[in-house]
Amino acid sequence: MKAVGIVGSPRKGGNTEILVAHCLKAIEEEGLETELIRLAGLNIAGCNACAYCLEHEGCSIKDDMPTVFEKMAAADALIVGSPVYYSSATALVRGLLERAGFMSRRGQAFAGKVGGPVVVARRAGQNFVFAEL
């Protein structure tokens, strides 16, 4: 079994990455394989609602999303981490979730998977981001 942790912070090595890595370490201690994916530095655009994915495999947008999506779809468990930016998840996470949601519709790629959100906040907005994730 494998768990994938996705870090949606644009800051490499920041609090979100530390917490997602901590979650993955606990999962590894239970004997599962893990992988950490940092969205920072990847090129993942938001969905443009072209509906290509409804009739074809994959997405019409040529970026890093197919690689990340394949890892998400192959995992048994997903952890998605995001800091709170203006009472929302980061643009990196929102773009990922938009695209993953549409791309998975054909095959229900995330059905039956275990998932967990990790939200990092200074003041407020964490409830909104938990709901998004």
C-alpha cells in the first residue's frame, strides 16, 4: 500500500511541508510506502472547462498535472496540505483539485481511497480550507 502526501505551499521546507512530512513518517512507521510531492516549482494550471477529459483520457492542458495525477490515482491514501491564503487553499492546491476532479470523473480514480487534509493557519480561515480539501 502507498500513501502520497501533497504539499500545496509555494514555500519549500515551510510549515505545511513539515507537517505533511510528519504525517508521512507516521504512515511509514505503520509499514506503508510513502511519497511526498511538492507542488511548488511544478507547472499545474487551473481547469479551463474545455471538457476534453469527459471524452478522452487525460487533459488537454500540457503541464505537470498528468504526472501528479498518475501518482494520486495509484495511491491508496492521499494527504493534501495547504496553508491558508486569504481564507482559501493556495492557488497551487485549487488548480490541482480542479483538474484532478474533472480528470477522475471518467474512471472514478479516487473512489475508495483514504484522504486527509493538513491545513496550516496563522489566524483564521482554516475551516474554509478544511472544507475545500
